[in-house]
Amino acid sequence: MTVTTHYSATRKEDDKIDFLLWISRILVGFLFIFSGLIKANDPMGFGYKLQEYFLVFHTNFLNDFSTYIAIFICALEIIFGVLLLLGIAGRKVAWGLLLLIIFFTFLTFYSAFFEVVSSCGCFGDAIPLTPWESFIKDLFLLFFILVIFTKRGKIKPLFKSSFTNNLLTFFAVVFSFAFGIYTMVFLPVIDFLPYKIGNNIPELMEVPEGVALDEFEIIYAMKHKETGETKRVTDKEYLEQKIWEDDNWEIQGEPESKLIKKGYQLPIPDLIISDMDGNDLTTEIITNPYYNFIVTSVDLNKMNAVDLLALDRINQTIRDISSDNHIRAVLLTASSADEAKYVSDQLDLVLETFYVDAVPLKSMVRSNPGVMLLQNGKVINKWSKVSFPSKEELIKNYLSQ
């Protein structure tokens, strides 16, 4: 009788809903899925962010694999999130989540404390977070993951069938990796960058009328010639107190500029297109009233045989349509003039070559090479090296209209 009563009490205890555990599972699960999907939408962009961390930790040898590492991390986040919600492999998932969040928390704290990376890339370009915001977010997640970890024995699958659970796990794994690979090959499904389709590039390079800009204050280090007293004053105090009228006070060193209020930020602040002689041709190229094919390559030297074949196909297609249509086609690259000339000679490029800093180039098209079609500064369409259309498709969809 005693054994039966004890068994019944234990059974009732197990059947009780642990609300804290469920809340933790739902919050962590959906947040991991969301975070993984946002970054997997743009694995090359997340790869660029990883390269910043590689630089900090002197692991630059991983740069060439950054996009593949990004796909793996994103897939892991999505898989853990899905399995956590479904209650599959609860103990293993709890361990995986704990190790991941400890690793992420360390990275975000290191980035924030030592100011080595400006943005963690946790939610890609969709939701930019500062390192301190990312660190606080990870502490929040750590609390709920610790709840999950301590109660991992209570996590039970939503479905009793092993076949169903295995099938769901298989689909989660396949989708998580397939999505990242798809966006790497065919560009992001949703483009959060300033060069997305429909945007007008010249407009995004100009400050709109009436918007507030960044406000700075200048701080002077002052020293009294007779007493040796030192003090720091702002430019406002310097003028209001008429310190400049007192010859006994002198400014020491260079004034310090401090941001006191953040204002409007230009979506495209750094685009400068120049020729080999350094002449600025930005306006001429981006305001072309005719169709303008912009072929981009951050680094021509890192193109493999497949990339070069893709560039050759793009070049031949543009060559075929340029004779009968009023179009301009240019190659924008951050490579040296020698590298650009070598590739141009090898492929007999019909493209005019110009030079752009790597930072804006990386935001234009997440592909090496990639293609952007402009008209009057507006982005009409974008293609990766794989998805660039045929001559017939271009004529039908654009040039015949």
C-alpha cells in the first residue's frame, strides 16, 4: 500500500506542468530559431563578422572558411531551437545550448569590454546590436538556459513515436543547412542592406533636409602656467567662461572630440568609385540614366576556377547585349590595379574597371562575383554569380521594355 501511494505521488509530481521550464523552452527555442534564420538568410554577411573575430583572436587562417562556418553555426542554432521546442534529445540539447551560450557570452563580453568589434552580428543586419546590448541579451538567455539545463531531465518529446521524432529531426537538420546554402548561392531571401532592390543609391548618400546630425563636444586639457593646475573643459565652457582671454591658461595637446548625441546616420556613407588615377567617378556611374550593369568583386585574387567561369559567362552575356543596346557595364573591385588588369586580360573583359573600398563592396552583392543592375541610381535587380540570367531573359525582362 505504501509503495503504491509513493508511486502515485511520484507520478502526479512528474505530470505537473513546470511553467518556468516551459517558458524557458519557448523563449530560448524561438529566439535561437529567429537568430539562426536571420543570420542564415545572409551567411556571407555573418561570415564577414566572423572574420572580425578571427582578426581579434589571430585566427585569420579561418577567413577563407568563414561563410561555411557561419552556415554551420546558424544551422546549429536553428536545430537546437527546433529540438528544444519539440522536446527531442532534451539532455543533449540542454548541454549544447549551455556550451553555445557560454561561448557567445564570452565573445560579446570580450567585444564590449575591449571594444574590438563594433557589432556582434547576433541578428545580422536586420537588428544591429552594440556589443554591450548583445552581452545583456546573452545574460538574459543564459538565465533561461540554466533553467533548462537544471531541469533537463523533465524535458519530454511532444510526440511519443520515435519515428515521428526522428523524421522531424531529419527535416530540421536538412532545412537548417539547406537554407544557409541556398542563400549563399542565390543571395539573401530578404535583403536588409542599403543596396537592396528598389533603393535609390544617390538618395541614400545624401542627408535629408531638417534631420538632426551627430552632436559632438570638444574637450580641452588646460594647464595654468603659474600654478601648474590642470583641468578639462568643454568648448562650451571654454567660451562661456572666456578662458581664452586669460593668458595664464594654455591648451595641452590635441583637443578631444566626444559624441554626446547620435543623430541621423547615412545608409551609404562610404561609397567612392574611382579610376586607376584616383579620379572620383561615383556620381557619373551611379546616376547613369541608362541601364548600368555593376559587376562586383571584393577580391579578384580569391576567385577560384568556378568564380572565374562565372565572371566569364557574365562578361560574355553583357558583351552579346551591349552591341544592340544602350548600356554601360563596369567592374567594381577592391583588388589592386595589377590584379584587375591580369583578370581583364585573361578573360578579355568588356567591363570598365573601377576601384571601391572593400567595405561598401561587401554590402552591394553577397557574391564574388555578383551583379547589380542600376538605372538612374535605382537598384533594378541583383544576381549572384550563379543566378545571373541569360541574354534572352535580360532582353525580355528589361531591355525590350
